[in-house]
Amino acid sequence: MLESRVMPRHLILLNGNVITLDPDMPRAAALVLRDDEIVYVGDDTTARSYRQHNSETLDLQGKLALPAFTDSHIHFTGLAQSLENIDFAGCGSLQDAVERVRARVAQTPAGQLLWGSGWNNAEWSDPAFPNKRALDAVAPRHPVILTRKDGHSVWLNSLALRQANITRDTLPPEGGVIDRDANGEPNGILRENAIELLGDGIGAFGGAIRADTPQRAIRHAHSRGLVTIHNIEGANSMRAFQDLRAQNKLTLRVVHSIPADQLASARQLGIQRGLGDEWFRVQAVKIFADGSLGSHTAELREPFLDTPDNCGVGVTDSETMLDWARDAADAKLDVWIHAIGDRAITRVLDVFATLRTEGFHDTRLRVEHVQHLHPSDVARFRELDVIASMQPLHQPSDMFVADALLGRERAAWTYAFKSLQDAGATLAFGSDCPVEKLDPLLGIHAAVTRQNTQGVPENGWYPEQKISVMEAVHAYTLGAAQSVGDDSRAGTLAVGKRGDVIVLNENIFEIPLRNIPQVSVSYTISGGAVVHSAV
């Protein structure tokens, strides 16, 4: 008896302006995808010869086609849950933020936790950090936990502090800060490792994730041209993605990291990079070196200008960081280390230099953010084969804050895309969403103009650090793939690569740079199937 076989599915893309990023064939008119693989790149006539009875054909009408985008640094279930909680984006004052809490209180039974994210005091009319009293006035009977935009500070009301047993006698953990009022009482702001005092009850980190929550966010990601993410979360996120994969509902490729505090368990279980498949796999250990600029916890060589006795917070000391990184590399896991300030970046590169000296040459090493760089460290990225995992959308958000906190001479080395590119470093771009919007086109605009969407500043913020549109696209595609060892299967449109393609409604290489934010995604193709269509 002959075994019946399902015929492979062909998706034929014709009449396109295909930019492949493959140096052997940089441009084409047509692509043929067979299931999850590209089988032909070239002209329309040959592509049509692949037609079968179950083929689907798309006429791209001359539109630009590119390798699908990757977000190289995202907190995806945090994004998914933020779509359901209080959002403080656009608040221009403390009062605006408080009014959003007041509105949610009116809709929520007493005693139920109110969680929100995205507040940014640097954008308020009075940029001072808020305190518990403002929340107590509108939410005396609801615990309130609100994460700052950067994720490195949390704003609580008195009830939330009491429920977490945080009192005047509570000592902050190493690498953490509990802000206090003049009487020594906690004032409602926790920074860095002090957030751990809340346990597992904060936002996306608490409780199980509903099955429909990530699916909504996946559809949103596809609408922005994303097919792959490098996710920076923990066990709840991993369970959610594995559940979707088991149900054959995962249309987003997920490369996942493991939090450093779970490294020992991962090693004991024998988990190595690559565990999983092409839709969900474990890759790396994520470590924190410092905090953030906006929260005044980025670890700097020189003090913040407005707090001259503060050089930030070293969240993890160098010895511990080296021990964790060495253990991860020895376990055949890659190492991703968050570093914002120039002192933290130097410490991380020192750790990576030691690993290379010790023979860990196959371990992929990444510095996450690389926000405020010291010029003496630029060449070390190439020398040590370290990936710069950066988020261009942070630049228009932080540029004026960086000038105010660092001064222009030091701030000129913030988001140094061009310097790193010219030094031969591999750039991998992401969003840090939900800290920033999930939109690679906005990131490309930021990287090539160094302006916000209003065109400010006129010539760009430290314009010498601008890169080209092609270089920015490379960082969202091939550079991202190289950063996790996927470049043999992803990042370009070539025969044998994955069937991941996006089609844009305008040619971002030809239109005025200021118009890039208005470009939309006509099609997103993931694994050879259309998962988003705006046509």
C-alpha cells in the first residue's frame, strides 16, 4: 500500500523589487517558497514554472520585499500584558498619570491589584520622581504597582508597600535602592534589585499568562513586519510560547534567554543553546550589569550632572558576573549582559575578554543596549567578537535626558551606531518593547536620522552617529541572525533560507528619510505562509 503524502505548499511572489541582502544576488523580481524554505530567487518567468495545483501566487506590484525583521531585544509577554493594563504613554505631567489611575480605580473592585507601565517623569512638566502620596489620594483601597518606562524603577502606593512588607526597617538588597522621605519611610519608589522585594506579583512576572494574551501581541508583531524575536523573560513566558508551539499556533520564531538566577537549574538539567526547534528554542543567559539612565542607576565612570555624588548602580559585581558568564559558556549557552553606562560596558567587556582568553571562542557574547559608551571601548567589540545589541528607538526618547544628565561631551558617545559600525562590530537591533514601541520602521528612522518623528533636532542628535538605511535594515535582519548563529538559515533571501519575507508599501531606500515612519507593511510571510496582509 502506498503511503499518502501531503504535497508541499508553494508560495510564489512575482513582480517585486526584492532586496535580498545576499551579495551573490542582491536584487531579484521573484521568490518561490516551498513550505518553510526559499527554493528560488530570480526572475518572474522561472518562478512561474514552479506553479502546482496547490500553489498560491502574489503579485507584489513592484513593491519592496525584504527579509522579515527580527527584534533582537524584547520583553514579549510584558508587551502582551501591557496591552491589557494601565498605559502611561503620552502623559505630560504627574497629574495626567494620576488621572489614569483614578479612571482604572473607578472600574476595579476594591482590593484588586492595579498594575501599569510606561510612566516617564522625564517627560513631565515637573520631572521629579513621584511618590506614594499621589497614588494614595486616588487609590487608598487598591494596591498599585506601576513600572517606569525603562523597567528599572517601580512606583507604589502605601497599600502595595504594606502588602510587600516594605517598611522603614527594610534593607535594600545588594544592587537595589529604596527611596525614602525625610523621615526615613519608603516613599513609594523602588529601583533595580529592590524591585525583587515585590516577589512574583508584579505585572507580566506574576501568575500564569492567559492563552489569548500572547496571540494578540503576535498579530501586532506581524503587522510590523516581525517574524523573529529574541525574548528577555523567564519561566512564564517560556511556558506560554511552548504551549502555543505544542498547539501548532506559534507563527513567531522565538529565541529565548534564561535569567541569570536560573542558570544553576539550567546547568543541572543540561540545557544548552539550541534546545528546541526553529520556532522556539533556548539560546542564552541574561545578566544585568547596571540599571538605566532615566532611573539614575546606569553605572558611569563620572557622576550624573544633577546628582554629583551618584555614579549609578552596579547591579552585579564583576566577580559574580564573570562566574555566571563562565558557567553559562561552560554549559554551552550564549551570554547576553545588560549594560547602559560606560563603566558597566567596560566591566562587561573585561568579563568577555577573560572568557575569550580562557578559550570560550564559540560562545556568542552580546552587550545588551550599549547605551552610553566610552570611546576607548569601541574597538573592543570587534577585537573580542562581541555583538552590540542596541535599540535605536531609545535614542529619540533619551536624547535630551542624556544631554542633561551627562553633558554634551559625554552624551556624544551615546547610541554610537556609526562608530561601532565603522569599527567592525556586528549590530543587532531591537526595541526593548514595551519600553519602546514595537516597530522596526520607527527604529530604522531613528538610526538613520537621529531625530524624533517631529524632525527634532533639525540635523539629528550628534549626526555623526547616523547610519544608512541599508545598514539599519541589516541590523534588523542579517545582523540579528548572526547574533544568535542563525545566519545560515535567516537574515537574507537566498535559496535554502527560511521562508520569512516582508513586503512594504513604499521603498524605504528611495523615499525621504522623514517619511519612513509612515511606511506600512503590506505582507508579512512567516514560514512560507502569509500571516499579515494589509492589501
